[in-house]
Amino acid sequence: MRLVVSYLTFAAQFYQFMNTSVRVRFAPSPTGPLHIGGVRTALYNYLFARKHDGSMILRIEDTDQGRFVPGAEQYIIESLAWCGIHFDESVVAGGPHAPYRQSDRKTLYKQFSDKLIASGHAYYAFDTPEELEELRKAAEAEKQTFTYNTSTRKQLRNSLTMAADEVDKLIGEGTAFVVRFLIPENTEVIMEDIIRGKVVVKSETLDDKVLYKSDGMPTYHLANIVDDHLMEISHVIRGEEWLPSLPLHVLLYQAFGWDAPQFAHLPLLLKPDGNGKLSKRDGDRLGFPVFPLQWNDPKTGETSSGYRESGYFPDAFVNMLALLGWNPGTEQEIFSMDELIGAFSLERVGKAGSKFDPEKTKWFNHQYLVKRSDSSLAEDFSIFLQEKGITSDNETITKVVSLVKERVNFVKEIWNESYFFFETPTEYDDQVVKKRWKAETPGLMRALAEILATIDAFEPSNLDEAIKVWIETNGYGMGAVMNALRLLLVGAAKGPHLADIMAIIGKDETLKRISKGLSSLPQ
RNA sequence: GCUCCCAUCGUCUAGUCAGGCCCAGGACGCCAGGUUUUCAUCCUGGUAACAGGGGUUCGAAUCCCCUUGGGAGUACCA
């Protein structure tokens, strides 16, 4: 007969009824830069917390001393801050459950490991990594997988197979040991996931995971459960890669006699082409950032590009990420953080992985760029101008920005669409010359220059009117005149309305460009 | 291999829980046309999907089963 174990305790359900506060955590490991999948997990946690007036906690899970990467923790904090994801409790802000870095909580975990041993839910194991490695290899040679579980633990060196005094002796001598969880036999672990529904696993397919390492540190599994319990986490929202660990975690809560939080396992972010989890290499290969901020690896010296440095607005980036795997069920696509908070629900998170689309990400940035005020855009753009050694007044830059912003996705692209406002053309596009610069054009341009010279107020409306009258009076073709004029003023077949260009560069510059062009182009 | 998860246009997705309103809607991309003094924007239109097979049902994208495909996990990593 199977013993049915369900983590779905009444208390967990009561969180809703009792209006007990929602408390969620983002718990990254500082082993490198946080990639956009991690940012999305943090974002969903944040949206959920804010939506329910709950608390958002940042906990650093650095129980693997061998994988510590200097700067990674700071990177994570800075990245999330850039995204507008703020924490109520964290290594920086502190909080009622401090410390929030697991390495700083090290001494805490042993008592919980001991407790599990005392209650018979865990045991000591003395097998060395080398011995286990050998067993794995041997199994692999026979196309099998070695698993430390019900079927093998009776043959291994642990407190299940050894006499109590021998175990005591070994430990007393300082022999290295780990603590393993004793997976119960013949049990069905029944789990409830907010996104996936009911998931059932037979306990004998699970293995006796290490809870406490020989270096005196807990593994992720132990530390995670202990801290989530101690920190009173109500909902665990994390990536789908953790789903296979859920049975263990549920069993752990049971072993401790604790109420488990509710779980929600998010679908993964997949590479844009083909299949598989999005990775750093995909970004390099396909030319888009996979990290929020630029990252300089302290070990390899390698630099990875970031969304911030690539010119993305944080709110556009967040908006894009929010819609990857979640949707509001309406046709709205542009959301501020506050709107996301209002609309978000875990029930509307999909189950299937989402392929990341760099093109749509650019579209989002375009939407935000167009929406941004001309003056704030001008402020950003003037930094690019300064770098190019170009000086111009704010009013001009603002006007220029307003004329070209519809055409670009990024602030840095404004230059390509507006350089001719700041620089006199030095060369003329061959194709355009061929197409627009006819034998009669020079005469036309000279005559036009004379007309323009008589206009004092270089305003778009005046210019349009004067040119129109002149063209109509003389029976010229609008295209013949304007395209040639554009060639002289811009040097290419591009740019906004000509009168707007002339009004901004002014009368002197306009006339100068015409005469300069006339002297360098064929007569 | 084993365990678990997943499956609608090229991509993100609506619709699936409560079967008919769906010969499947929106967005990105792409293509065409229109507006325009250029380019772009913009507007209009188009392209394009229920993985396959069985059931259940008067009726299935929606429910069930199988197959196929994809993903994740399988460490003294998280």
C-alpha cells in the first residue's frame, strides 16, 4: 500500500484566507552575471510581491565556496536596481531575518542537519567523492546511472550500514562526511504547482541528496528550505530547472514538520533559433546581449555586452521581459512597471518555454524612445554629440530629436539620421547624384538660392510657401527641385522635411551648402 | 538511459480550466499598396499555426489515450 504524502497543507492554503502577508524572495547564486532569465524571475517575484502588498527579499545563495566570483553579487544588485526592481529586505537593506547572505548564516544550518539525523530523516555518509565518481563511471560503462538511493545505500559507507559506535568513532577522528537525506520508500510525493497544477512523483525515483557538505556548508537544498522557512516565504517563484528538485524540497518540509510555501515554476527562456536554454553563447553568436549590464569577467578578462550599455531603456527592457512568458489576456503590450504590477498574475504565466526575440526587443525600445520627451532625449543625445566634439544648443538638439526620433530604435542611432544638421556635407551620394543631378539642375539651384536669400524669417512655413510659389510661377517640377536641393543640403536622399532642415541650420548655412554643392558637383 | 515538464502562425501569444461565438484573434518580422520633395514614419492590405493518430461527443484547438517532437533534471553546483 502506498503512503500518500501531500505537502498541500491547510496552513499553506490559509495564507490566502488569513491574509497573511505575501513574502517572496529572489535567491541568486553569485557565480557570475545574472542573465535575462534570472532577471525575469526576479521581475515576476517583484510584480507578485507588489501586487499583493507583500515583501520582496533578496537572498544571496553562496553556499558553494568554489564557485564564488568577485563582483557578481554587486552586479546582481546593480542590475536589478537598473531594472527598477527594489528589495524590502536584502544584504544591502538588511531586515528582520538578517543576515541575507547564506555564507553569513553558515553556523545556522548544522543544527537543522542534526535535527534531521536525530529524527531519522537523514544520515551520515562517508563515501569519498572519488569512490562515488568510480561508481558513476562503472554504472556508465554499463549504460546505467548510479544513484545514491534505496537500492544502493545499503551497500555504501554510511550510518545506515555501520554500527553506531563506528560512526561515532569516524566522526570523532575527524573523518570527512556528508549528511544525506533519507528518501522514504514506497511513497508518492504529491505536489501542487501554481503554474503546472498537480505533479506526482514516486519516491523511489529520487536520490538521497547531500544536505550538508563535508566542508561544513549546507547544500542549496538544505539552506534553501531552512531559509525559506525562517524567512517566512509564502511563495517560491523560480525557474523550471528547479522542478525536478521540488519532491525533495517537499519531503524536506515534511521531515521538518513545517508548512511548505506555495510553488510556481516559471517556464524557461529559450534561444531564438533552434532549441535549448538561452545561454551566454547565444548572445555572442547572434549579436544581442543576454545580460542586463555589461560584465567584465574577473577571471577570464572577457567582456559581455549588456542591455544598458547597448542603449536599451530599462523600462523597455522590463516591459519586454514581462511579456516573455506572461500576458495580460488583453491586447495591451506597453506597460509601465505600475501597470505590470496591476495586471500581473501567476495564473496567466504560460507553461511552455519562450524563445527570446531580439527583434521584438528593439521594437519595444522604439516604442519607449518615441514616447520619451524630446527634451530628455535631447539630453541623452547631446552626450553622443559631445563625444563627437560637436557643440550645439539645447533648443536645436531638441528640435532635431523631435524630427528624427520616429526613425530610430536607440538614442545612439539618432546621429545617423541627423548628422547633416550639425555637419556640412563633404560628399554627395553617387546614386543620388546620378538620379537627381541633371544638366539643368545647377541653374535651378542658383535661381533657388537667390529666392532663399530674400527670405529673412527662415521658418518652415515661410520657406515652404516661398519655394512653392517660385516653383509654380516658373512651372518647375517639385521633384526636380526638391530632390536636388536635398542632395545639396544633406548629401544623400534621406532626412526629414527640407524646410525643417533649412529652418534649423539657418539661412547662412543653407546658402553656403548650396554654393558649396554647386562648386563640387558637375555643372 | 531514467524522472519530470511542455506542444496554436518563423517568433511572442489570445483562445484550453467551465467543448459550439474560432474554416483560430492580436503583436513582432516579412511582403505589397497608399501618403510623401527623398529616406523613414504612418495608414491599409497580405503572408502564416491548432505536431500526428486514435477516442469521447450532435459538435474538439479546447476533454482522454497513444505516438512524435522539444526542454529540464539526473554533482559534496546553484
